[in-house]
Amino acid sequence: MPMRLSETYRAGDRVEVVFDTGGSQQWLAGQVIGSQPPGLWVRLSDGSMWFVTNTRRIRPASSAGTESE
């Protein structure tokens, strides 16, 4: 069974969240603010807050540059 988001990421972790825009994917930098099962609250660099529940939509910030997934 895959790990839950709250087991993978902690408050303060730098992450990237993917958004589908115009038929392409864009990864935006953010920081985990906290856990609220079943997901995580992430603040993006523009200050907006997002609730992420899908492990395919979030990755560690160090994964940058692998958009060919």
C-alpha cells in the first residue's frame, strides 16, 4: 500500500504541485503548511493555498526538471 501524503511530507517541506493548463502540465513551487486527512495544505509561491489529496499531483521540490513524466 502506498504511503499517505501525511507520511511522505511534513509541514515546512518544499514541494511542487502540478496544474493542468491549456493541455499541458505546469509544476508550481510551494511549501507544505499542514496535514488534514486525507491530504495536505500547500501554500504556493504566489501565496495561494491548495488542498492536495492525490500523490500524482505533488512531488518534492528537488524533483524539478523531470516534467517529461
